Amino acid sequence: MVNKIITIKSIDILNQYLQTDEFKNHMRVSVSVFVQIFSSNRDVTWMNDLESALRIAMPTGVIAGVTTMGEIAAGRLLINTTVISFAFFEKTGVQGFLIKGDQGNASELGNSFLREIEMACPKIAGIMLLATPFTMNVTDFLRGFSSGRSGNYPVFGGGAGDYEAAQEPLIALNGNCTSTGVLAVVFLGDKIQIDMHTYLGWQPLSKEMIITETDGLWVKKIDDEPAFKVYHRYLDIQNDGDFFLNCLEFPLLLKRNGIQYAKVPMEVNEENAIKFIADLKEGETVCIGYGNPSVMIEKANDIQNRIQTVNPEAIFLYSCICRRFLLQSEVDLETRPFENIAPTSGFYTYGEIYSQGKSVMLLNATMVAVSMKEHNGEKRGEEKNGEEKKCESLEHQIAKPKPLDPFTSQHTRIISRLVKFIRVVTEELEIANTEARRLAERDYLTQAYNRMKAHEFIENEIKRCDRYGLEFSIIMLDMDHFKKVNDTYGHNLGDEILIQLVKLIALEIRTIDMLSRWGGEEFLIIMPMTASDGAKITAERIRTVVEQTEFTRGLRQTCSFGVTAYKKGESLETLIDRADKALYEAKIKGRNGVITK
């Protein structure tokens, strides 16, 4: 395999290369040719003119084009140009497929597209996908694409971009252009090795928040407020035509299955909902993130050292525009060292495509690095033994790029320290807020919840039960003759008994139940998803445990209980009053008993 990269501003420059002996010699020994066009120009005519010139020189070549938010050639960022990458394969077949994204349900399209590919292509070694996230639901498409996969071959690629953020990207395959769709380039055979790596480099900046309402790709509410308010309050970002550009550096971060993901906002509507290219789910915890340049460059260096151990013949980079926006003039510090390993090209994307197992995902804010090489059929790792590879790796570690002038190019260092500072301050505030919340909702002596928190809990249970037709019960209990304990032994001993009682009760109730100190020696237990019969059983169990327990100084103590269940439509006050009457009846009937009303 040979990978040749050229940069052009006109068709004439392309034609000059196509006439060279170098190009003709590569064509003569190749069984297939794959051409990638990374272009800042989203004019369909330009893409068609390029395809026409290439088609004359390579009638059977697979030619894929994509508009970008920045082009990468020789590991460096280029702007407002066109980069063309030629991959000449000696042993590997290449086949292209294109589907329009406006032909129906995105998930079904993804599934049918995969079936078409797998039926037509034996021995799939990998698939590159280029898509248009601005104009179709690529997340759903990839979900359908993943559902039917018969193998774990690598799938990678990126989302087409647009310099003007006009959301009019373009992809092209063999002369067919579309602004809504997905193209696939399939690599065939067992003579090619494709390795993928990805990394994020974004870190939490704000406090954690909860997604509370969504509608497809739209996030309507975060922490029960319009989603846009989060960006406006923390970052003073406006709901205007520059919203997308102003949010690029500040994706929402979340964790799924222990893996951190970033989701970049696309747009905001009149209702202050925010659209993302990938779905966020109600109940997920998110926070605003910001990139740490030093972490990005460190991760890139790790991946470069891993890639160079396999001696690839080509490297393709699919890097999110967020990274270019964040790193600015120092963006090449992340990408340039790849060129020291193998010819490197790619583009700055709007969404990166990456597979794990059979799942293919649309990522955000990441870098996906793909290395390729052809071989003679030996299995990976058989070329050198483990010790040889380890020694070679240590001898040829790729050094981190360093600026020539120590007084310039300090953008990454400054930002990294500011991100660290903000994160530490945020964590300190979160710890302080957590402690303040705990103190505000707990009884100081017993550490049971206080009456105010119990009111809030009951109100939420009433809303939930009214909405879903569920049920819950409460248990009100009071220690019998407790005044006598305080009068005889003093309040300090009485306090010890109350603390001991709370510990006993906590062992007898479920984690979803709430125990609160209602006042003095009176306590309230709130039991979600529980009818009065179930609450009565719990009350009897607690009554027995208390009766059989030897408290401080060998004292014996009993409790009386009032149990009742919520009746749809009634107020909190009515519910509490009924439990209180049941407790009073237990008292007048001799105490140490349970009454249900």
C-alpha cells in the first residue's frame, strides 16, 4: 500500500499530478485505488469537476469526497483548500456505497444499508463512513446500522462540515453528490490491517446537572429549566445566529457504561431547547465541559507511540472542529507527529464515527486516528516477538512536540492550568454545597431527615402516585413515656436513646423508604410503592425489635404506631392527620401497638 497526499487549488494542479510517472507507476501495480477528497469548497460543481478529472485517470477507482471544517495534510491543518489522498492498494479490494438520508426512517435506512453492503461484500476488513449530521439523524442511522452487523470489523469516519456553519455539508461518491446521506467505503480481503484509536481530552467544568426532558435530538430541560438557560447563565451565550460557534468549546459531558462522552450543541430554538447530533436521555447526568490542551496532546502522543509499533503505511485523522477551535494556532501540536509515522491526512469533522464491538457510534469532540497497512497474511504480532517489539517501542518513542520559542505558544499551558483551577474550585464548592444540603435536610441529633425534607418527599410521592396510579403509605411512631426517661435520667441519656432508635429503624426499612424526625420523640416513615398492609407488617417488625432491645444503661423502651395509606386526591395535611389519629388511638389503647386507618 502506498498513500500519496496532494493539496490543490485548481483542477490544473490535479491534472499535473495525474500525468506524472509516479502516479502512473502506482496505478500499474495497484489492484484498487481509493481516493479521499477533503474540501473547504461545498460547491457541487467543484466536487464533480474533481471526480471527472480523477475518473479519466482511474476508471475503476473509488472516489469519496466530503466538505470540511478544516483539512489535514501531512499532519497539519490547512484552510480554504482541497486535500486529495490517494491510497494505492496492491492486495486489497475497495468498494463504495451511497444512500440518501431523506428516504425514510433513519434507523431502518441504516439497517438496510448494512444489509446491502454485507450481501455485496465478502471478507469485509473495515468500513469508512462519511455522513451529514447537520441534515439527518446519524445517531439513529448508526443504531440501525449496528443492529445487523455480522462481524466486528472496524467502522470509522466522520461527519461532513461547513466552514460557514450554514449547515449545508456535502458528501460525494463516484460523482454522486448529496447534502443528506451516508456513504460507505468498504475494504475487502485479509491482506490489510486496520487499527483505530480515539480519545477525548475534555474535562468537567461545571457542576453536575440532570437531563429532565427531551424530544428526539432536542434537549428541552436541564434541572427542570429550559436547556438554553444553562449556557446563558454560565457562559453568557446568546440565543442568536452565533450560538453554534459560541458553544463549540463547551460540549455537555456525560458517562455511559463508565465511558465519558461529549455532546456538542447544534442549535437552539424559540422555546430555548437545544439540539444535539446525538441523543441525550432523560435522567442522564451531564455537566458543561472544556478541553484541556495538555491532556489532548498527551493522549495524542500515547496513541502515536501505539500506532508506530505496527509500522502503518497510511494514517487518516477524523478530528472534531471543537479541537481546532480550542487549540487555535497550536492545533498542529496534536496532529503533526502522526506524519512522522506515515503519510497523514484527514479533516476536521462535525461528529466522529467509531465502532466498539458491533456498536457503531457518532462521537463528539474526539479525535479518531485510523492506521492502515497491507501485509502478506501473517497474523498481527508474528512479525516480531513481544520483547523485540517492546525494545523497539522504547527506542523509538515519539517525543512530544515542543515550541521553538519558550515565550510563545503557551496557549495550551495557560488554558490547562485555568481548567485545573476552575475544576478544583468547582469540586470544592460542590463539596461545600453537598454538606450544606445535608445539614439543611437532616436532624442535627439523630441524622434522620428533618420535617421539612419529609414534607418535600411526601409531596413528590403524591404527585407520582396521582400521575401513575401508584400507592404509598406512612408510619407515624412515638416513643412511649419518653418524658419520664428525660426527667429521670436527663436529656443526654434521652438523646442517646433517640440516636439508638434511629439506627434500629434504619435496619428494618428499605433504601427507598424515608425516615424523618417529625418532632421530639416522634418519627415518620414514608414507604413508596407500599399498601397499608405492607406498612403495618413493617411497623409490627419495628415494634417488636424496639421492645426486645436493651437501650443505654439497660433501659427498656416501647413505641406506638399509626399506619395509613395515601388516598388519591387528598392533601398532605389530610394524610398526616389520619396517621396522627391512628397513633393517638394506639396510645389510648395501652401503647406498644400498631393501629391502621
